[in-house]
Amino acid sequence: MGLLMPTVLRDKIINGSNADRREAGARIATGTGIFSTLMYMGVGGAGDNFTMTGYGPTDKQQRKTWLENNEPYSVGIRKADGSGKWTWTSYARYDPFSGILAATMDTAATLQHTDDMDMVDNLVLNGGIAVTRYVGTSLPMLQFVGELIDVAGSPYEEHDSKVARIAKLFTKQAASAGLIVGQQVATAGLGSQGMLATFERYLDPYSRDSRPENQYDYVEGIGLQPQIRGMYEAMQYARSRIPGLSKDLPIKRNRWYEPAMQGVPDGGAWQMFVPMRVLEKPGANIINQELNKLKLGFKNLSNSMNEPKIKLTGTQYKKYTELYNFPGNSKFAKSVFKGKVPPSVLDSMLELISPDGQYNKLYEQGNPAEKIKMLRAIDGRYQGIAKQLMLFEFDELRAQVDKVARYKNYRGRNPPMIGPATDSQLSEANAKNLKALGQ
């Protein structure tokens, strides 16, 4: 497999400089690490309720028994009914990453039945080189592995939710790879996604939110909602990296509604991953000092508003973040709060930590945990305020929340998926909103 990689083997390792050899070694080490991580996860290392299969046993009798409870080249999520059985999602034909997963699990099965250490070394190295080649083509392998690990290591997530996430993840990964390869072919290799993304950053300083606008589409009678959502996510991500097309997407903002700047390490893009700090707003330094002292950070706002089965579009998520920070920006705020509109979330936090309040006496009493509890209470209250306003801002969200609630009241569990709201459901939601507003 090394001979299939002349740019790594010949140009870098054999004929390259010291820097080239270090780069090649780092690439192969990274690929080997990913390959080993996939094997570990596939054999149940990340959780007892997650597994991946390869071809399976080759002995005819063993294979017949194995096939009674397993499916080749699939991801399995253990059912929650106590039967010990699995729900299988095949990764076969999801090119090009299906070949990597297949090689990973077939290698894992081989390693479990061999004592030949030279064979072990060769198989793991060759697997690492294969992954290196895949990652080296700019395909989003690291993000894929990270999301797969997240599914495998979520013991409290519902079975149906995990199965849906797997289906969406496979489609998203395959669509992303197809878009990248298609872009290379269409531009004769001159307009790679990486190069166009660099040009796009030069033209547009803001990061763009790639959440799809089509969150509930599905094929009537068949389903496929998670797969279609994954395809739309891949398409939106590709759009966010192409000059001209990215302008139509909402500007990505952190949880404090500050715009995320592209390529600025101490700006909005960095803030998206470290939502502890408030960057630019009045009083930011006071709040940041308090958060640092408490070692407290607030994660980014939920894309579902903490409602089951709800997925916000990019436009809706931007509005949700805005209303979390500034409830008064909603045209419904005065009606909903009877004229007593809450201040901004940061103003509430600043008022809490003012020098003369009860809050600052808690450290003297040795209770910093109580301070954290009070700050988190404000955060939770404003998330609730923002969700309340969002249901008035978007009739479709009110319709979807009511739909999930009705299903759960009738069946005692959340629906496996929800399609787009019908016209009658939207009319019912609109009438409900108008009645609540006294109109």
C-alpha cells in the first residue's frame, strides 16, 4: 500500500528533506491513530451498545451462526428492550469511506486471531497509510470519526436517535466526499475546495452558518429524513466555502451573539469553540474575570432549544441566539411579558455580580458552587425566555413542538422522526399564538 503513495514514500520519505520526512511521518502516524481508534471503537471499546462489523467469519458453519444476529459491513446499535439484539445500518456502498471502515473491521477481526506480531505491525501500518491517503485528499475524515465516536460514547441517548444519527452521518460523509471530488473534476483540479475556501475568506471576513434550511424533508412513505438532512448539511457546508454562494448563509455567531470572524484566532471563530469568554460587549471584562475565577464556561446554545426532535435552521438558530441575549428584540416581547421586558442576559449577570449584592458574600462563606448555580440559573432562564419567544416568532416551530407533545402523550415516547408541518398544523399553531397574545 505504500507503493500506491509515491508522493509520501518516494518524494517525502526517500528523496525529501528532513522537514519532508517529518511531515510524512506525522501524516502516517495520524492515519494510524485514526485507524486504531476506529478498530477500538468498532469492537466495543467506546460503549457496549455500539459495534461495527466487517465480513465476519469465513468458516461456513460459523458464518451461518454469525449471520443470525449480525450483518456484514454494518454499524450496530443495541436495542433498548433488553433482548440483546441489534439494529444494523449498512455502510456498504457509502463510497469512499466504506472501504476504510471495511478494512478497519476486517483488520480488527484478523488481529484478534493472530499471534504473528510482524503481521500485526504490517496490518496496522498499512491501515494507517490507507487512512492517510483518504485524509490527504481533503476529505473530512477527522470530523466523521469524531461524530462517530460521539454516537458510540453516548450511553443515555435514545436508541432511535442513535440509529438516525448514524444514517445522517453516513449520507453527510458520502455527500461531502462527492462534492469535493465533483468540484475537483469540474474545475480540472484548478478550483479545489481548499483553494476556493481561502479565496472566500479573503472576500468575506465572516464565518457562515451551514445549518440546512431543509430540516424535516423526507420521502413520503419511505422516510429517509436523517439521510436527506445529512445531504443538505454537506451541501450547505460546501456552499459556505465557495465565493458568492456563502453570502446567502447567515453569519455564524457565538452564544453571546457576537459575529464569528474567519481565521482570527482571538476573534469570533475562536470564540465558537471556547464559549467561556465574552469578547466585545460592555461589561465583558467584569464577566470574564468572574467566569475565569469560577472556572466556569457556558457551552453553545442547543440547536434544538432542548426540545426533542426539533432542529433549528440557520436562520432560526441566529434568531434564537439573538433572543437569548436580547429578549426585547422580539416584536412579541411586550405582549408576552406584559410590558415588563427582561433586560439582556449580560445585564442580568452584571447586576447579579455587582459588589453590593448577596452574590459576592458567598465566597466569604466558602460557597463558590452557589455562585455557579446562580449564574447557571440566569442562563437557563434566558434559554427558556428565548424558546418562548421563538414559538411566537415561527409558527412552524410551535406546530412541531405541539406535534411531538401529542405523539408522546398518546404513545408515551417521542416519535422516531417528524416530517414538515402541514398547512392545517401551521394554521392551528398560528391560531394558538394569536390567542395567547390576545389577538
